[in-house]
Amino acid sequence: MTFQGTMSSQQPIVMYGTSWCPDCRRALRVLQQHGAAFLYVNIEEDATAADYVVRVNNGYRSVPTIVFPDGAILVEPSNAELQAKLVG
């Protein structure tokens, strides 16, 4: 689990991913470019997180799965989809 960004009173974005996933690396770059506070969780190292990803994705280990403080979830978003959510 890795936290990046500035600590604030608001909950961070949580991104579930894997080390081998190119879409995860791309989404991480977008989050970093926007200076978003986020927590990265590698589902290969966290069985509870892997179970959560499978549950919210109807039985699939789809990554990246990105959970926002408002409860919204983006799964395998494009750069444009992720940027749109980040800028509100």
C-alpha cells in the first residue's frame, strides 16, 4: 500500500492495481500529474483488496479499479475519463 499526494482531511482516492498492468501505470501517471491524493493498493499483495475488486467488478479482477471519496468507482478508465473525474 502506497500513499501519494498531500495529506488532507478528505479521504484519498484509492486505486487498486497490479505491478504488471500497463493501464494501472497509465492511471497512476494521470493521478500524479493532477497532484491527486491517492492510496495505491496492489491486489497481488493484499487478498482482502483482491476480494473487494472481484466483488465490485462482478467476479472479475479488473484493474485499475479506482474508488473516489464520493463513492464513485471507475474501472479501467481512459485518460480522458479519469481526468474528467479529477477536475470535477
